[in-house]
Amino acid sequence: GDWRFVGNYRTQWSAIPVPYNTYSFSTDTRLNHLPEKITSKIKGFTPALGLLVNADKSGDSKYKTTQIYVSAGVIKKLTKDSAHLISVSIQPGFTNRNFNTGALTFDRQYDGTHYDPGISSGETYSAQSLNYFDLGAGAAYLWQKTPRKKINVGFSAIHLNTPKQSYYNDKSIKLDV
């Protein structure tokens, strides 16, 4: 087909009071049927687009991660018979992470005999939500002798811009590539 759609739902650790739930959706396509006005400018290359959405909620703090990524790439036939293809792509995206401390309890809130929510937890956060731009890229090579005999080799990396990951405004805490 011209389009690929993927949906996924996962729940784990249902025995704990607040189980983890993850939802994911993606779609992608080759843009084989673009108007001649556009394809004449990118002769020999087939553009491709995709979308990925992930949403995850976990634990008593309802720690949420929401990610939206758009993929854009090109595929190039290296031979007329399409036995050799190369593709390159980029994947810019946006992530929001947040949590709520209202349902959390801390050791400091126990007075020796019972829990007292009126006692300060002693925890302070510069923020309970963070947003960041993220960037990924990749390349792949495909050699296909027959429909059942092929080799596909590729490389990809995400977090190329090493986004900041601190709720305390500590710029040294980043996602590694």
C-alpha cells in the first residue's frame, strides 16, 4: 500500500495502584504520486513523510510524557532496476514531560506515628513540566536481488541536539545521543 499505519497500547504492572499506560500511533508514506510540477525539481528522488505520536502516563505522580515527531526523507534509486536504494531522513520533534506531586507522600511528612499532609515535604522543583525540541536523523542502504533476498543496512541517531532534562534548571542534565 501507499500508507503504513501503526497503533500500539501497552499497560504494565497492573498489580501496583497506578499502572503504567503507553499509547503510540505512527503513519508514513512515500510520496510517489506528486504533481509533475514538484517531481521535476527532485528528479530521481522519492520524498517520504511520517508522523509519530507517543503518550505515556505512569505512577502516583501521573508522570506524563507526550512526544510528537515528524519525519521527512528522500529515497534514491542507485540503479534503474531498483536493486540498490539509499535513503536519508530527519526527524524533528517536540516532547512535553510533567508530573503532579499532589498524590505523593514523602518520609519527611511522617511525624513518627502517622502521615501528616500538612507537614512540608521539603521538596522544591523549579518546574513540574518541561518541554524540549528534539532532533533525529538516519540513513539506510537496501540491496534487493529478488523479493525474498535482500540486505538492508542503516544507521540512525536521536537526541542529536542533546535536550535538557532537568526540573531543577540544571543545564548539565541532558539526553545523550
